[in-house]
Amino acid sequence: MSEGPGRAVNLTDGDLVKPLLVLSLPIIATNLLQVGYNLADTFWVGRLGQDPVSAISYSWAIIFLLITLAGGFTVAGTVLVAQHKGAGNVDRVDHVAGQTIGFVVLLSAALSVVGYLFAPTMLSLVGATPGTEVYALSLTYTRTVFLGIPFVFGFFVFQALLQGWGDTRTPLYLMAFGVALNVVADPFLILGFQDNVLFSALGLEALQADLYALTGFSGMGVQGAAIATIASRGIGAVLAFGLLLSGRVGLNPAPSDFRPQRATVRKIVRIGAPASVEQSTQSLSVTILTALIAIAGDEAVAAYGIGTRLTSLVFLPALGLARGTETVVGQNLGADQADRAKRAVYASGALIAVVLLGVSAVAYSYGHELVGVFITGEDAGVVEAIGADYLRIVGLTFAFLGVFRVVQGAYRGSGSTRLAMLFSVLGLIVIRVPLSYGLLTWADMGATGVWWGIAVSNVAVLLLAGGYFFRGTWATSVVDDARSRGPGSTGEADERPADG
């Protein structure tokens, strides 16, 4: 194995906060660009009116659910690469990288087929009404995106493996390139060369008229947004695998590493399956709440779709620090430095709490303006008012949910993915859904009741997960230290079970 281009951060020696930030900031920026895909789609689709925005809101509930169902297995790659590197098992890193890639790509291909075939049923389950314009648009968008799911996961697994190795800058550069392609393609594929506000904003109406006369292309609407996203992700995925297979990024799996081996695949599934459930629980919660909010009308669904996109942007620092914490905890537990791993969690939690308190103040004060950026049309005022309510109420608990994300990152980094899964299910489903439904229907609070259900669950889940964290029983490694293994040891077979 080569040491690559020198982008991996040293996480097991010396100062702790600085390397944690150096590792986490590119993850935050990468996640910001990730949201950029969705915000660009929302912005340009919003130029078409409320129905297209409602359509992609229904679609996202389905797409994110199946993406996270497979995406959790990339966590296994991060954990195993990080802990093997920390333990000095450099001979095993390429092996687990190859095994993770093969497993995740095959799984994503299967989900692509399932998602395409069952999209009509799933959209009905989340509240889209068959036979309506919103349903037809949503079905088109959903099926188009599912055709490109393997490209999405190709990049996700690349990002996860390099994160475990300690390199978060290379995925950032590739994501930036992909988002740039998407931002350029979106307005043209969605709006075409007729009534394209981009040309008007740039004072290029004459050019627009000439291009429309030449091509007759008036845009593909919501399907154009899906095609732009998938095409740009596909190009990024191809470049990512080219770098990985070249050995220029520190990892260099051989062809034999991609052939499934029972012990390694079993380890990936044991760690990845609970992480998959944990991550899909977040999307399942959004899916269920979308179906509940549909009771309050399409305007409420559109507001919730915009609100969740905005809050996903808000939580990028928390998610970045959580993923950075995951890697720091993994490498330090692999190096038998549990105290250093715990200090990383305290530092991350304090940092994110301060940041999100400031963000909460902004969301509370400028809710109407933030939502208004993403909606135009006849019913824009109604959607804006409902969305602003969401930001004011849920925004009060941003810091609680941010610290919870960091604690979850610590559990994942230790390989205790079943703990992370348990707390996600408790907070996001068991507490959030019944409470939201009760406030929506029995208390007759409408969409506002759902917003309060989300806020209360954010506080409750931190109290539960934080209480268990201080017990300290989660802070153990799931791999053996190469320095303590005997000469006949092969690595994976000697690993200890997670959540043991």
C-alpha cells in the first residue's frame, strides 16, 4: 500500500482539535455541495410552480429512503479502514476497501431495479394521489433518478473509504466538480431555451430566442432535473474509481480484493446492516411525516420539502463533525486510545452546539425570507407561511439534534452501529411519529403539530443517547491490533464482534 498524495490526516498523535477540524471541514464542504444538488433542483424546478415542487418532495421521501438503506453499508468501510489503520493493520485496508466496493455497488444495482419497478406503489404510500399531475411528475422524476443510483453509490463508497483513511479533501474536489456540472446543466435541461429566467437575468434574451429557434428545445421539466443530477454524479463516480484504482489516493485494492470473501462480507454486513437501518430510519421518518403532512394538503407538503432541504443545509456542520468524529474514534480505538476517542466527542459536541445556537437565531428571524427563495406562483404565500413556521419551531432544537449526531458518530466509529440504530429508531420513529400524528389530528394543530412533534423528539433523543454515552461501555475496537496478533493470524477472522 502506498501512502498516497499526503492528504491523510494524523489523528492518533499530538493535538486533537486541529486535526479533527482539518478532517471535518472538507466533509462539511462536501456535504454542502451534496445539498447543492438538491437545492439547485429545488430552485430551478420552483420556477415551474407548486406542483413540480410538491412532486419532487414526494420523490425525495422515497429516493432518500432507499439510498440510505444501501448507504449504511458504506459506514462499515469507514469503520474497518479507520480501525485497521489505527491498529497498524495496513495489509488489511486494501482488502476491506475492495470488499466494501463490490458489496455496495451490487446492492445499489439491485435497489435501482426495485426502486424503478415499485415507484408507483411507494409514491402512493407516501401520500401522492394517482391520476394527478403531481403524481405523474413525481413518478417520472423518481424513476429517472433510480436508473442512476449505482453512480450515486459509486461516489458514496469512495468517499467513505477515503474518510476512514483520513483523506477528506479528495472527495471534496470531486464533489465540487460534479456540482458545477449539475448547476450548469439544470436550468437548460429543466427550462430549455424558452422562457428561461437565467437568460433574462443575464440580459441574453436575443441569444435565448436564437437557440430556441435553432433547437426548439423547451426543457424537460422535473425529468431534466433528474437527468442533470444523475449525469453529473456519473461523471464524478467514474473519476473517483479511476483515482482509487490508480493508487494515487493511498488506497490501492488489487483485483483479488474485489472477490467476495465470506469472513469480510460477514463483517461488513454485521457493522453495515445496523448503520443501514439507522440511516434509513432518518429517511423513513421523513417519508412517514410526508404522508402525515399530506393530510394537511399539498401546500404543507411543499413547505415540508423546502424546510427539510433547508435544515439539511443547516446540519451540514453537525454531520461533518459527526463523520469526522467517526473516523477519529475509529482510528484511536484501533490504536487502543479510548480516552483520546472520548475527548474527540466532547470537542465535537461543544463546537457544534455553539454553531447551531447561532443558526437557530437566524432561522427564527428570517424563516419567511429563507423559504420564499424556493417558491413562486399563485400559492407561494401559503407555502412560505407554513415553511416559516417549520423553521421557527424546529429551529429551537437545532443544537440538541446536532450534538445527537456527534454522539451517533462516536457509536459508529467504535463499530457500535446497533446502538446508533437503536437511538435513531427511538427518537425518529417511536417518539416522533406518534407525537406528530397526535398533535396533527387529535389536537387539530395541522402541520404546526408535526413541527412541534419533531422539536420535542430532537430534545428527547439527545437525552437518551447522551445518557448512555457517559456509561463508556461503547468505547471498544472491533478489530485486532496487528502488533498484538500472532504470526498465524489472518485479520478478519480474529476481529471481535461490534456491540459486544
